[in-house]
Amino acid sequence: MLEDLLSRLDKLKEFLTIKPLYYDLSSNEFVWIDTRQLPWNEVYVRTKDYRRVAQAIKDMEIRGAPAIGVTAAFGMTLAAVHSKAKRAEDLMNELKEAYGVLATTRPTAYNLFWALDRVWGAAQRAFEAENEVDAIREAATREAFTIYVEDIENNVSMGRNGAKLIDNGDRIVTHCNTGSLATAGFGTALGVIRYAWHEGKSIKVYADETRPLLQGARLTIWELKKDGIPVTLIVDGASGLLFRRRMADLAIVGADRITLTGHVANKIGTYNLALAANANGKEFYVAAPTSTIQPVMGEESITIEERSPDEVKTVLGRLAITVEDVEAWNPAFDVTPPELVSGIITEKGVARKPYDKTLREILGLT
């Protein structure tokens, strides 16, 4: 059933230095690395329960828009495969319930809803065509694996497209984590950097720490060190000085949601980095698969997730860093307006301004 997809996956082995998540067909379990424990411990978690998968997304054991999408897809697979339903109608009702649970985990990541809709659509088509439990299970499993393999293929293509924008000797600033740990296995913005390194270009990376959960310090540094790519850790507020002193040449970040107008929702602090790059005449690029582009206009469609104030008031929940009863605001994302974005790198090419035209072309909406 899945031989063709597994063959496509086998051809990507050279790019998969880290395997952050996968579906174990031998046991019908979903497996992922708990990113909260990196870089101190590499702990893999297994489950057959889609509710546990939903909790992993919500608690940011798994994070990054593409990874969230792939994970949600396999969550639907778990719901289908491990259901005890004997009638197709009952299985579809259970899948509808699973969809609802998974859809409430992270509101900003567009890939989440895109992936859930794809698996649900595949199951619905199988239900209408055959009205059999096994056919629905097979359809849900195949669609999730298709999303998984496509994500890696698209990331490699995105890396190839974006690497053309990097010159030998470039010094690149990035924010949050956009590598293997944020995807099915290669990366978006970090995939572009990784591909340039793969081509033999001499580059250096500056990684923002990314408060409050320190994805840059914990995850990006961990990944780049594994790949042997030169990297320096900086605090989030250092990028302005970095660009002003001509110590960096460009910035490349990922995205959790992009509208047709080119508004980019990404980890909080991205907007600040874009302002710093633009104020100093440097390019600011966004790398994201087309599955991250929501076919709507304007930033009013973007929901900004707000997380617990405790994340701001502590270091990773372990050490208090302020007065206990102080009020804290913790938006997880911000929105960078299109005028600050030099280009949006996708697996189908690099979109330039005006984005309401070029993104439509990339999505085939014109």
C-alpha cells in the first residue's frame, strides 16, 4: 500500500541527519522526539493514542508549523487504525471527534488545519466510495504518509531554491527553530541554510535565543552543531547592533502562517528582526512550504496564540526571574508586514512583491 511513498522517502536519506518524528508501521505507533528536553536529553516518545498526540502539540513537545501538520495527520491515522468501530459510519464519527481534538491545539499554525482537512477528505472519499472500515483506515494512513513524504521533499526543494540567495561567505541571522525539529526532517529557513552548506558554501549563522522558550538557543544551536555549521548564539535584542556593525549580511526565518498579502505570522521577535534588517539595508527572507500559505487576504485572518504568563516569568518553568505577582503578557507570535519581507522562499520558487500577485501564481490561484 505504501511502497511507492517509502521508496520516495528512501531517496531523501542523505538529507535526513535528524529524524524528529515518524510513524512506526510495525507497531502502528507515532514516534517523536520531545523537543522540550533538548539539548540535554534526546528522548523519544511513542503512542497509539491521538489524544496523547494532541497533548504533545499543545505542550510543545512537537512544535514548528510543518511538524505540527504532519503530526496532526498521523494523529488522525492513529484514530482510524486503533478504532474498534465495526461500521464505517461509526469510524467516521470517531475521526470527526479526533479532528476536533487535534484542531484545538495550536491556533496560529495553518499547516495544522491544512493537514487535518487533507486526511479527513481522504477518509470521506473512501467512505463515500466503499463504505468500509478498512478502506477508510487505509485512506487515512496513506494520506498522512503522503503529507509526511511531501514535507521532506518540499523542504529539500525549498532549500535548493533558497540557497541561490546565499553567497559564499554570507553571515545569516535566523530566529526560533526552523530545522529538522520543526518539520518532518530537513527544515524551512534552516533547510535553506543547510542546503547552502551542502553545496559547499562557506557560511556562518547567528541564532537568536528566542525567548521565552529558547528554541533558538536549545534547538537551532543543537541542530547546527550536529551538522558542523559555524554558529554563534545571540540574545534576541542583539540583531540591530549586529546589522549596524555590518557583522551580518541577511536574515532568513520560517513562518507559521502567511496570507496572500504577504503578512507573515512567526515566532514572537520575528517582526523586530525584520525591522533591524530593513533599517540597515539588509535582506529579510521567509522560508515556508506552500502548505503554510493561507489563501486569504490581510492579517486580520491571523489568530495570535497567547500562552501562559509563567513562560515569561521563568526560565523554562524552572527558575523564577521576576516578582511573583507581576502581570506578564505572552503572545507566542507576531506578524511581519509584507513591505519588510524581501522574498518568500517556497518549494515552488521565490515569491517577490507584490505578494498578492506572486503568491497567487505559486498557489495556482490565477
